[in-house]
Amino acid sequence: MTQYLMAVYGVEGDQPPSPEEMQQMYKDVEVFNDELKTEGVMVFAGGLHPSETATVVQVRDGETLTTDGPFAETKEQLGGFWIIEAPDLDAALAWAAKGTAACKSPVEVRPFQEEPEA
């Protein structure tokens, strides 16, 4: 089976959901996570703090440089993710449809690269 990243994106600066809507989203995501676990496709999942908490690390000419804030200069930022195992892209997309319904945010699906044969 192939592993897929299901990345959840949000637009920073948009009106945040109400506390009631947020609580419902948490409940819906918990139900979705339980389904992923029950079906044996969940590898790992996690939510992220806002992008302003990010630190970008780069090495240039042997010197380590750090920069506060996200690497990408865009309003659309990664807010969380799931890593699942699915037999094919269609199955991963079906899971992503359930995930986007639960978290009320767009979900990008990308397969992991396969390990090169030795």
C-alpha cells in the first residue's frame, strides 16, 4: 500500500469559526480519526500551531541561519495533516473527502515517494 499525506490548509486572517463551530469541528475530526484507526489506514496525524510560530532553518556556506515565521509567504498555510496508507489514489481521495468534511478546510492529497531499490 502507498502512504499519502492529507494536508489541511487554511487561510490566515480569515474570520475564525465561532467557539461552537470549533468544538463541532474537533468532535467531527475525532470521529474521522477513529474511523481511520478502525479501518487500519491511519499512520499518523497532527494539528499545527499557527504559522507565525514557525522557524525556518537553512544552511548556507556552512552557516546555519534561522528566520522567524513560515517559509512560504502566502496566506494559505498548513494547519495539520494525516498520513494514511491506502491501496490507490482513489481510496486516498475518498478519505480526504471525509477529512475535509470533518475539518471544514481544504485537504491536499499527495503520495509519498517510494524508496529507491538498492
